[in-house]
Amino acid sequence: MTFQPVVPTGGIVGWRILQRTYDAQLQSFSNSSINERETAYFLKNIGNVRSAEDLVADRRLLQIALGAFGLEDDLNNRFFIQKILSDGTQAEDALANRLADNRYRDFAKAFGLGPGEIPKTGLVSAMEKIAEDNMAARFEISVGESDESVRIALFTQHALREIAQQGGSENRKWFDLMGLPPLRNMMETALGLPRSFAQLDLDKQLEVFKDRLQRATGSSDLAQFTDIEAVEILTDTYLARSQIAQFQSVTSPAQTALILLGGGF
């Protein structure tokens, strides 16, 4: 039986409850029989993997390997994932280096199964870290079954800071953010952008994102989110706007007017 995370309510209140209980809930989730069994299987068998083919041939290993990088949706794309791993990251034309999503490069580097690379599957501490990251990612997914906005808030805490801390140009950081659906969703909502915004040309989207963030925080530079307090402020804004949008989606204009007139909102 798997432990189901407790998120008793949505919005900022639900987020605060999860923050206070996160460590205990993650531990209970990790200790559930199914998750303990899968983690034990991974740690026992990953050391036998010596090639990209070996890893994709074992679905249980691959599921944890992909899950650690938020790539669980690619579980059935075996030929694509094998190409990512077998190309490695040392060659400029390696598939992982040609993709906009940095997660594939991180994934390929983590296992070292490409040309000229030394396999890392025998490094116990590195594989334990992957197992831990997978469990944290699974926990986030489980939280999303109760409240998707809280899941996105949880994902934001590490993903936004990782982008803020990475090297490269400011535009590259923005494009990396735009390529991660949960972060993009969070930023669009926090900055009050409409759903139709995604239909604009990418360069125009970048311009608008920067302008809106500049107006909201005084800076368009994503490096500001190396500061955990800045991440928390943006997260609270996202959750507040998300909750208002949910409220409006189930409440007619007439009902909203009555609530406002009655002082109940």
C-alpha cells in the first residue's frame, strides 16, 4: 500500500500545511511497501548496467532512472531514451545536446553510458541520489492527485532555483524555464498572463515574460530566484492567482457579485 500525501485544502493554506509536514510525509511515502521495494530493486540491480541497451531493457530500472529527472512520461519511448544514453554528452551533436530541455543532458550525464564516458552505474552514492530524487518526484506527482497547484508549487522550489543558478545567458535561462510545463504554468499564472499567450512567437513571449517580471519584482533577471525568499514570494503569488481562477471557474458573475455585496469575499 502506498502512503497518500495529505493536502487538506488548496491555495496558500494547503501549501503552508504541506511545507510544515513535508519531511514527515515524504518519509512515510518513501517507507511504503511498494516504494521501498522499487528502490531496493534499483539499488541492487543498477550496478549491473553497462550500456544504454541494458538500462532500457529493464523497465523497473528505467522507470526510476527517468523519474529522478522528471522524464517519466518517456518510459515507453525506449528507442529515443536509448539514443539519448548511447550518444552521451561529450559530442556536440549528441542528441541530448541538441534538445532544448536540459533534463535530457542531466539524465545522460548521470549514467555516463556514452562514447568516451565512464559508466556511473557502479557509484553507490550517485545511484542512491537518483533513487532519492525519484522518490521526491513521485511524491510530487502524488501531491498533484490532491491539488495540482500545490504540486507545481512544490516543483517550483527546486526547479526554479536550479535554472536561476545555472550558467549561460539570461535568455537561455528563460527558454529553459519556458520548456518546463510546470514552471511555465507557474510563471504565466503568477504574472497574470492569459492562456492564449502561448500562441505568440517565442521571442515575443520572452519579451513579455521579462517585462511582466520586471514590473512585478523590479528585475527581469531569473538570477534573483537563487534567493529562496524570492521563490517563496513568487510561489505565494502563483497560488493566490491560481485559487482565484479556480473560484471564478465555478462561480457565475452573478454569484460573485452577490458574494462581494454580502461581504463574504
